[in-house]
Amino acid sequence: MDALPSFDDIRDAAARIAPYASVTPVLRSAALDALSGASLHFKCENLQRGGAFKFRGACNAVWSLDDEQAARGVVTHSSGNHGNALALAAATRGIAAHVVVPEGAVRAKLEAIERAGATLHRCAATQAAREAKCAEVQRATGAELVHPYADTRVMAGQGTLVLELLQQSPGLDVLITPVGGGGLASGVAIAAHGIDPALALFGAEPLGADDAVQSLAHGTRVTTVVPDTVCDGLRALVGERNLEALRTHRVEVITVSDAETVAAMQLLWSELKQVVEVSSATVLAAILRQPQRFAGRRVGVVLTGGNVDLQALPW
Amino acid sequence: MDALPSFDDIRDAAARIAPYASVTPVLRSAALDALSGASLHFKCENLQRGGAFKFRGACNAVWSLDDEQAARGVVTHSSGNHGNALALAAATRGIAAHVVVPEGAVRAKLEAIERAGATLHRCAATQAAREAKCAEVQRATGAELVHPYADTRVMAGQGTLVLELLQQSPGLDVLITPVGGGGLASGVAIAAHGIDPALALFGAEPLGADDAVQSLAHGTRVTTVVPDTVCDGLRALVGERNLEALRTHRVEVITVSDAETVAAMQLLWSELKQVVEVSSATVLAAILRQPQRFAGRRVGVVLTGGNVDLQALPW
């Protein structure tokens, strides 16, 4: 299940998740328009169910299963928004969700996943330990693996936000999303060019986790980057297929420093009045870092999530 | 200009401000519904122009002036959201705004008022000094005084949000707003009962500034309360006419402690993902303090503003 989705897959996903996912609002800010010189249309996925766009992909995966598969449940390894989203999505279908979480994961996030009805499986904080534990749960339960970004159904689900955004804000020239594993960026690219091949596409990546930029520059996937960034949602290395989609759709990825991202986060809080997590602010940071790319254009800006620990703000 | 507005005044105000004010969204939260046992419809005036409902009243006042009055400008004394709103509203008509601000006012707020194009006039931090300076500016310029809450045009403007809310969320049983000077609560009460006389109306007031509750209990305006609350937007004593509207429309005012309000503020940030100022959180605090009043009902909850100093959060 790691081929790239087609535009039709994304349209199917939109119909599939419509009963469960929110059509999130698009918000504007005169102050941020003035600051950037562009017309910014913020797609507020912080207001999506579960507080992040991840619900779209997880929900599409859960409702793509046939009844027999569904009865065995779903499993993933993620202590962040994808784990929570899969738990919530499984609950909409009344099936089991297993979430493998590494030692040291944030307690509040784990509690949210449990509140959503999922079973937690703890493991050591290495990629190998996560994958081993996941395989173990699969063997024991027959649960379907739903990978956070390399899964076709997940990518298709994430792309559905573009169908909404281009209806809500017609005539956009540009879209920009953060880039982590690339599930969002690839789904968005396929959806965007399925509707309007002339749309310019940008990604925003932390300087301390710039594997997508390096991979696009080298023409092959760079896996040696050791993520060092405050953007906890963007530490994953971009997936092989996700990278292919970025290349095919000519997504230009802009890097931003953590300081720029934290400053942009404060702007989104104070001007747009939206609680967004730090990873979400990379897009505004990128626009403000390279304003000439966006000036005078109508820009769709994806705000990915709003799950924040209010006791540990990054400023 | 301190009579209560009629329902027709409020409908006129809605037409008058429509070209300038935002129709703010109504947001929901499954988590907050579950917590309260009620169906909560949050009217997000933190997303209004200037970041607070105050723009409605100020804008109605500015555009109610005839050309000759308008040419002489407007004046008010407020270092908070009303001062900023009047500055923004005056700018929409291209007229002068004078804002009298007391010593010790927050620098960021003053800068915002100046950015909006108003002239600041500094005075000592007493009510008498503010009124004297205001009168001085009036004499010197002929500017029209626009009082933050006792002004008919301001009350009518604030009431316009109800016309939107009842269209956006049909079939509400209850409305609740914070109560400070009472400009919002009175405008909302008149608008609400103009549309549906069966609507139950509530107010929320900080325990440390409970002059409205005391005034309603005593049957006469109590002016001896010395405000002591973190809710900087709710320290004004309720106005005479505003109090009359609360009484006539049987608005029940619930008091809440600052600790309850700060906890509710964190819930609005973490669950609704909205940056709201502390005064705005009194309404959710009141619902959670007296859940039996709201359980099972469809409740319109007015979130008044989102102008917050991110460097000085109250937790």
C-alpha cells in the first residue's frame, strides 16, 4: 500500500471521509497579508477532528478496509497526531486501534490516544524497536498497518483538503504545506495538479531536518540527516514515494530556521488568533523568508495542526 | 446618546457595518460539548476586525455620524479594545480618531492604536483625569465622544452579532456573554429578544468585579465595587442603561473566580484552538460552574476577543 494515489483516489477519499471529517474554515488576516505582501488563505486544519489534518488520511484508511480486514483492527507507530487520528478514525467504525508508542512520549498525547479508545503498546525509542513492536502486534491481532505517510490511502486522505480549499478560495496561484514524511505534501501536490496544473507548489522544511531539500538536490533520497528541530511533527525522513511526488510535481521546498518558525508561530497566534503547533508555522516562516516568491499572489497556506502543550511553549 | 437601542436600531446597524465588519465563524468542539453536557456554539469575535467584538459598535457609531460631524472626528477614552476599534473604524471613513489613554497602559496596545492611525492623548490613570482629557479634546476639536458601552450606537453595533449567530446556528435555546460595562450584554439582549423572546439569557462576571450581580440583587446600581480581577476587559462598572437592559430582559449573571476563568481559557486554547483573551473565558467558566443551567441545551457562547500578550499569559 505505498504507491502514489491518483487524483481519483483523492476524490474517492473525500466522499469516504465526508461523514466523519470536518470541512475546516479558511481564515484571513489583513495584518499578515500586509506583512507578507501576499494574499494569504489559511486552511485551518488545526480545527480538524483531533486537532490536525492527520484525521483525513487515517479516516480514509480505516474506511477503505473491507469488513473482514476492519474486524481485525488497525495498528500504527506514532505518539503524535497520526496515532491520535488513527484512534479517532477507528472509533468512527467501532474497530480496534493499536498504537505503538516509544518510551519518553508526551503523557498528554498518550492520554488523548487512550481516551479515543486505542490500545497503547510501549517500546524503546528507536525506529527498529517501533517497527518490531508493530510487526508483533500485527502478528498477534492481524491488524492492518496504517503508516503515517507512506500509505496510499493516507496520502489520498491528506489530499482531500485541497478539494475544499480550492472551492473555498477560488483562483489561488500557490499552495504551501510543511514537509515532514511527505504524506501531506504528496497528497496535496497530486490533488492540486489534478484540479489546476498551473498551481505553483511549495513546501516548508526545518533547516535542522532538511532531508527533503537535500534529497531533491541530490536526485536521490538522503537518509543521513539526523533531525534536530523544535518542529516535532517534521522530524520524519521523507518517504521514497513521497519524494517522487515532490519531484514529479515540482514542489519547491524552502528551509526555515527554528527561530524563524517560532516567530511565525507567534504571529499566527497573535494575528490570526489560531492556536497552531510549531510545525504548522514553518509555512508562514517560509513565506516571510522568501517574500518575493509569494508577493502579489493568492496563496493557500495549510495550517496542519493545533495540538500544543500550553505549559511548554517554545518562546 | 445613552438611550437603549431598539431592535430596529440593531438591524440598521447590521446594514451599516456590513461593508467593514467580518461575519465571524461559529466553531464547535466535541470535547467541550462532552465536558459541559451542552451543545456549545462559539461565536468567534476574536476573529473580528481588530480582534474583538468592539469593532461592531465603534463602526456603527462612526458611520452613524453625518458628514459634518464626521469631519470633526471621534474621541474616546480606552486603552483597550474599544480604543483600537474606534481607531480602525475611523480609518474606514477616513476621519480623525482621538484616543485618551491613561499612564501605565500596555505599550503594545498603544502601538496598535497608533498603527491604526489614531492620535493618542495621555492622562493620569484616574477616571476623572480621563474624562477631563476627553472633554478637553472635544472642546479643541469638536470630535464626537463615542463611549465604550453607554452609547446607543455602540450597544446597537454590539447586538449585530446576534443576528449572525442565530442564522449560523438556528434553534439556540440560550445565549451567554461576559458582562463588563454591559454594552455587549445589553445589545445582545435586545437583539436576541427581538428575534426570539423565549431565548434564555445569561451573563458571566468575575467575582472580583461583580457589580452587575450586586446591582441586580439590590435593584439599584452599585458603584462601590473596586474591581480586582485578571479580566482586564471586565473591570468597568455596568452602565445605568446597560443595567436596565439586563433587568428588563431577565439576564441572569453568573459569577466566576479568576482561577476558573484561567482554567476555561486554557480549555478554549487547547480544545477549540482559539486564542482568546482571559475576559472571553468567563463564559465557559460560568457554564462549567453551573452546568445544570445549560445541560442538554443549545447554547450560543460569545467569545469576545483575542488580543493577548503572548509574553504574559496568566498561567
